[in-house]
Amino acid sequence: FCLNRFVLAPEKTMTVGIIRSAIYSHGSLCWQLPISMFFVISMIYYNQIIGLSAIKSSLAITIALIFDAVVDPTLGVISDSLKSKRLGRRHPFLYASPVPLAITTYLLFSCPLQAEGNEGLVFAWLLVWLILSRVFLAAFTVAFLGLAGELEQNYHKRTRLMSFIEGGAGVTTGLLISLAIIVFFNDSRCDGSGKRCGFYNPDNYPPFVTLMSVLILGGLAAPLSTHKFIPQLTQPKATDASLPQKIKKRFVDVWSALRYKPYIPLALSTLGLGISAGIGETLSMLCIRFLWHLKSQDVAWFGLCWPAAGLVGALLATPISKKLDKKQTTIICLLVNGTNVCLWPTLRVLGILVTRRAILTCVLGSYFLNACVCIVSYCCILSMLGDVADTFEEENGTRLEGTFFATRLLLLKATTALGHLVSGFGLSIIGLKPHTVPSEVPTSVQHRLGFLVGPVACIPTFLAAIVLFWYPITQSRQERSRSHCSMRLEKDEEMANEAESTQK
């Protein structure tokens, strides 16, 4: 009865509500968990456990992300133009992606070989499973975010839904990752020699990866919680174009999106954020051991910070954006983020942060603040993309929210790939080698690592904040766009009804 009433029974009006928003947001576990896993263990696993060089590890990640960036618009056009009376445009992807994504994620972190003497095979293993996992991840993400933009069309409620996605699901993801790290990567879990413990013990990875792969299936919460709204969702306009023609048109649409004036500041900002994200994803975990000299179980504190920061950020996103508007909120958050990223590694290199207690306190505080401002800014940016889709629909008569979200993902992944590649070459230049024991890293290497993850990584974030000053859409502009689109839709429906009556 509950399944029929909450999931299957269609409704005449689309009222998402807080409970359903919370359930839908937890469908993002399907992409937040793989991304979190990749962030936490990818470089340590392949560089320090398997022994693949930093350059080759980063090169494989770069190739996969670039491939993923090209695939995104194709998935966007298929999602935007898919016709299914039973499942609509987005739900087929949301139902089909979680299971293969869980399988490919498991295989990605279950490499059966060591790199010594097998670097080519290990590189191929990493590249193949990373590409496949990113394809399924992109299929889910494009549909998930595109559907989120359709579910809420109110200026502030749209930000609230994005806050649920980034905050509520971020809380769950952080708790799950933190508990798993405490259980599986504690420094008391060492190999037979007693030298390789925590993240550096290869025996600790299989149970962790298995658990995370099972939890990825929680992504099915998204299509199940919104299944009953399928009849009210936007349907693609009738067209005789073939799928290749539609894909070609999508790339034309992507080009139109990149040239659309209100979207350009968001696109340029995404370039800077992507480079910073790529550097952070590659180096953060290495810094915890080689720069900060923290224990493996200390990483769990960072994961526990994320739920608290996620909750604070989600609660603050809507009221702050109401007070300051979305653009000003995002700019302030990015400036705080860049300053915070640069400050603490610089203090460590200068010898000001020395004791473990001071390091852990300052780095955790920095991480908490960064997580808060990142979630607030990301909620605003996603909401701003929905606003851009509204103004584009008003001016062009076509709603392309899938194109705008997919184009942003394309830019973000391409520039994140560049950040990974920069980090790989950076690690090679500073002299951090595979299978390195933290206590044996020279001070000069630690300082160069701190410079790379601090002052170098923050520059693109500052540039991302600056370009957003040219973003033009305000609340009044968005509300006017929605009003015009609603009147146009009503007029089209009246004309369709008149034509149907005339035929009868």
C-alpha cells in the first residue's frame, strides 16, 4: 500500500515537499559515494599500493575524465529527447545506472596485479574500469540533476532542493565513509611486517570496496521517490530527427549554451573550480600522511566533519542566498575557500604548525569551513543553472536544462582532468615516489608538496570568483522568465485543444 501510494500512484499536481526532497536527495549516494571513494583512495591505492607511477596514474585519470566529458553531452541529448510514456525522459537512466556503476566501481579498486613489471597492464586496468564507471556515473548524474531542475521551478525552492542534495546526502555520505575508514583503515590493521598499516595495507581495501559498492545501489531512491510525477514532467517535442542528428544538434546546443551570455560567467568559473578540484582530489590524502603526518584513522575525522558542515551549509544556502542573492553568496564563498586552501599549507611550510594537536585542530577547522562554503556555493551554482535554463527557454522557446547541466559537467571534468595531470607531474617533480613510508620523506619534498597543494591550488579558485561578477540573472529576471514560459505553455495547450476539437 505504501509503495503504491508513495511511488506508483500518479498525481495531478507535482508537489515535491520536504520529505520527498530528502528521499530524492539521497539518491545522489549513487554518485557521491564513488566520487568520495575516488577522492579518498584512488591515488594512494594505485600509486602507493599497486606501485603505478604518479604520472601514469594521473594520465589514466585525465584520459578517462576527458572521455567522460565528451560522453556527457551525448547522454544529455538522449536524456532530453528520450520518449517513454511509462518512464519519461530521466527515469530510465536513474533506474539503469546504479547496478553497473556498483560493479565497475568494485573492479576499479580490485586490481589483481602489482605495477612492477606490469605497468602497461595495470594502466589498462585502471583506464578501462575508470572509463566505464565514469560513463555510468555520468548517465546517472545528468539525469539526476536534470530531473532536480524540473521538479522545482520556484526561485528559492529550487535552491532548497539542491541544499537537500548537497547537504542531506552529503551528511549520509560523510558518515558512511568515516565509519568505513574507522573500521577498515585503522592504523592497528597492519600487514605481516607491521610497517604498512591503515591505507597502506593492501588487505584493508577489499572489504571497504565491497561495502561501498553495495551502498551505491541506494541511488535507486531517486527514481522510486519521483516515479509518480512522471506524467507531470516535461516531455520532448515531437521531431523526425534520428538519434545521430539529435546528438549532432546537442553539440550545437552545447555550443549555443557556451555562447549564451548569462551562462558564460558560470562556464568560466567552472574552469577554475575544476582545476582546483583536480589538484585537491589528487593531493589531499597524500598531504594528510606526508605533509601533516596524521594517522590513517584521523582521516575519519575529516569524514565526520563533512556531515556537520553539510548540514550547516545546507541550512545556510537558502537564507543566505535570499539575503545576498545567489551571485554574491557564491562569490564570497569562493573567496573564503581560496584563502582557506592557501593559508594552512603555507603555515606548515613556514614551520608555524608543528604539533599534532595544532595541526589536527587547524586542518579540521579549515576542512569544516571549506566544506560549508563549498556546499553553499555549489547549491547556488546548481540553482543558477536552473535559472539560466529558464531565461534561455523564455528567449528561445526550448528548455535545455539537461544541456546546461551536461555542459557544466563537461567543462568541470575536462578541467578537473587537467588538475589531475598537473598534480601527477607535480608529484614527479617534487620527488614523491611509490611505496614511500611517510617517516622517510625528506623535509624539502614535504615543503614542495605544501606549496603545490596550497598557493598553486588556490589561484584558479580566486579567478573563478572574479568572473562571476559578470553573471546577470537576478530574482526578478528569473521570475519574469518563468511567467513568460508559463503563459506560452498555456497558449500552446489552448491551441492544441482547439486543434483537437476542430479535428473531432
